Amino acid sequence: MNKTYKLIEEKRNKDRVVEAIKHEIRKYIKREKNKPLPEGVDFWKLECRISKNNDKLAVIEFQNLIKTIDILVLEEAEMLNIEILSFEGIKKPKEIVAQDTSAEEDTENTEETS
């Protein structure tokens, strides 16, 4: 999704325009996440980019998208350009932390000698 939104419209309140934009973004994200996953893929990874007034797009975290929109609205932006791309995401296996086995061996040796 790559879309440019005008925040200033003559017949609409600015707050209603912002809420409509957020609603459309949430709808798009829900639709993307509900797509069937290909084999070997764990989740859909979303990459978000945003800019105000046709400036250079800045990469932001997916979790901060709505907050960033609110911030740009407070900065009196006239237009927002939002780009959301979905990629196949694969979970990384958790690393097993090696425990210090020498401390365990010491406690076993003291129990055997007593």
C-alpha cells in the first residue's frame, strides 16, 4: 500500500479525516495479516514508511505507525504519504544459553564426600 492522504479538506473536520485514515490503515493491516501463509512462513512482517508534505520517506516500526501519524498531525502537516509493505517473516529459534556446569559439579562433589 502506497497512498497519499490530504489532511485538510474544506467540508470535513480535520479530526474526522485523521480517524478515517487510521481506520483505513487498520483495515489494510488486518486484511494483510489474514492472508494465508505460504509453507515455511511463520507470520507476515510489515515494513512501514511515512512522510509529511511529500518529504523523504522515513522507516518506522509497525507498532509506532498510529503514534507517528498523531505526531505529524500535531506538527500541522498538510499531507501524509504512507507506505506499508508486507514480507514473509520467519521466527528465529531461541538461543540456548550455556550454563556454568563447574558450579554444579562442585555441589555434587561436596555431597558425595559428606
